[in-house]
Amino acid sequence: MKRNIIDELAWRGAINQQTDEQGLKEYVQDHQIALYCGVDPTGDSLHVGHLVTFMILKRFQLLGHKPVIVIGGATGAIGDPSGKKAERVLQTMDQVEKNQTALTAQMVNLFGTENFEIVNNYDWLSKIDLLSFLRDYGKVFNVNTMLNKEIVASRLQVGISYTEFTYQILQAVDFLTLYREHDVQLQIGGGDQWGNITAGIDLIHRIEGNETKAFGLTVPLLLKADGTKFGKTEGGAIWLDPKKTSPYEFYQFWFNTDDRDVVKYLKYFTFLDQEQIEQLAQQVATEPEQRTAQKVLAQEVTKFVHGQAAVDEAERISAALFSGDVLSLTTEEIEQGFSSVPSVDYAGGSCDLVGFLVDQTEIEPSRRQAREDIQNGAIYVNGQRQQDVAYQLDPTQAFDGRFVIIRKGKKKYTLVRVQH
């Protein structure tokens, strides 16, 4: 008998709280359902933190259930108080619409167009006038209950506006509307959304009846082994937009996963089965230096988000950097692979190598040191060792004349950006 998806999610460690664990488990065993999570368009790209919830929706989709994504065109214009110590800065409606367009494209890339739907809560929330809001919904919500929700209670010390206080009502109306018009019976969100999710289920039960099948499930807050929040790096968030985080950087983020975290991430972020993951876990325990699990993780997640061509490109860049054969890379691949290494600007034109290293780019501190490093074979230009102190460097010879790659020693790279 095939494992119930709720048991599957539990094995993967992907469940934090459920409103009716047994009821949901039994229901999805015999029914195809629609389920949703919401994304407020507060930015123009999703990041890897969003994948925690999206992977659950994708698992349901692969079993024939229908995921629905709610773009918060209305709620995004107001601001969710979740996780914030102060009020959000309100965005213009133009910015909200631009973000919505960008996020929609990213989610279609992840979920396709079959058995999947994207809706915008502006389409229904914007049609509710103030009196209807107060009579039809405000009357159903008890202020004391709302104040006790963790999402609100955490803000009472510093204060919360009425605008953000009403957010949970709006999200509850979302669930009710989706239940009525899209047959949605399950809402999924992060642990910080528990109060909003239960508010929606309470509203559905009050209006549609206590026997109505409506469920909520939250995912755990994902922390790294060192206690820091998943998805945050020194360079900032890891975006799904390839213009913000290149596929190579995306691949490297997953490849650099700590041994202590890699099995957990394989469970969360890949569609590998239990046997495959257990085999990789064994390799982590016995041959951690091979980093096989990290490589598989990077391949699987990069393929899901960016496609197989991006995986091939990322691995080609990695191999070239490891071997030093940078001339095998295209100009675009150089831009990806060297985005995080130190860089300097160069005005352009031919120049003797010593002058280039000292006067033009300051890679070397002095002419004496430059000549010594060149003669000792420590300087590489575009992957090729140069030991001739009289060598004339011509930046137009590689990478469309845009870059010169200088390597000093085994690993110290400098990207020289040629100005035109």
C-alpha cells in the first residue's frame, strides 16, 4: 500500500502543526483535494525560504491534488504583521502589480499550468465595502481571540495598527472564498501563519457549518545546524530569479551545505525516495569528503528551479574553476562563476604584465613582488601560467574583451573588468 502523503511529510520532517491530523490523513487517502498557500508580493522574486512550503504543494500535485497559489494583491498592499517588530512600509499599487507579475512567472515555472492555479485576493477583497466587511466578517471575529493569536500578541508591546490587526480577518476571508469558489480544503503555511490559518478555519466552520472539511498545516521553521535561519547568507538571500542569484551561485549554495544539514535538506527539497536518501545518508557518514549527498542535493534543487541546462552549466563552471581551465568558459559563465571573487576595473588597452599587476589593477603591491611572482610561476592570465616578465597583456584576446582572469597561486582569483 502506498504511503499516505501525511506520513510521507512526517518522515521528511516537514510538518510542524496540524488542525486535524487524523481527519486530514484519512481524507486525502480517499479524495483528491485542492490546497493553497499565500504569497504577498512584497518583492519581485521568491527566495529559497519559499521552497519549504512550495515543495509540499508540489508533492501533493505529483499525487494528483491541485495546488493553488494566492498572490496577495490586496493583503500585500496592507502588510502582514508576522515576524515584524514594526509596521511594514506600504507599497504603491504599481509596485505590487509589478511584483505580482514577476512572482506569477516564477511559480508557473515551478508548477506548470496543468492542475495548478494562481489567483489574486485583490479580485475579491477589493469588492468588499466597509459596511459589508464589518457586518459579514467583523461581527464573527472576537477581539479577545484575535489578541491572543501569537502573530498579534508579539506586537502588542510595541504597538500594532488597526490595518495590520485586521490582516488575519482578510486571510480568513481568503480561505473562505477559496473553499467556496475553488474547492480548497487545506491551507499550508509557515509556523508563523498558524493564527491566520486557524482564523480561516474558524470562519469557514462558523459560516459553512462545523462539519465542513477544512484543514490547516504548518511547516517547521528551518534552522541550520549552527542555529542560524535557513536561506540567509553573508551575501543576502538566495533568490529564485536567475538575475538576482545566478544558477551557478544557486547550485553552489546547495553544494556548500553542512554535512549536519544535508540529509535534512534532501528530505525537504528533493523528490528522492526514502531508500535513495538513506543511501546518501550512509555516504555522508562513511565518506563525507566525497560530498556525494551535497552534489545530488545541488543537482536536484537546481534542476527543479532552473532546469537541467542550468545544472550542466553550473557543473561546467565548477569543473573549470577547480582545474583552472577558465578559457573553456563562455563570457556569461565567467560572469556567473566569478561574481563573488574580488574584482577591479581596468581602462583597457594592451599593457606589460608587470605594469598591469601593479599600476593598473594593484593586484601586486610592488614591481619587485610582481616580477618575483611571475618568474616563480605563481601568476596565471586567463588560466595560463605566464613566467615572462616582458609579456604584453591584450584584454581583447578572451571573453569578448570584457574580462581578464588573474590567478595568483593556487586559488587566489581576481576578476578584471575591462571598461569600454
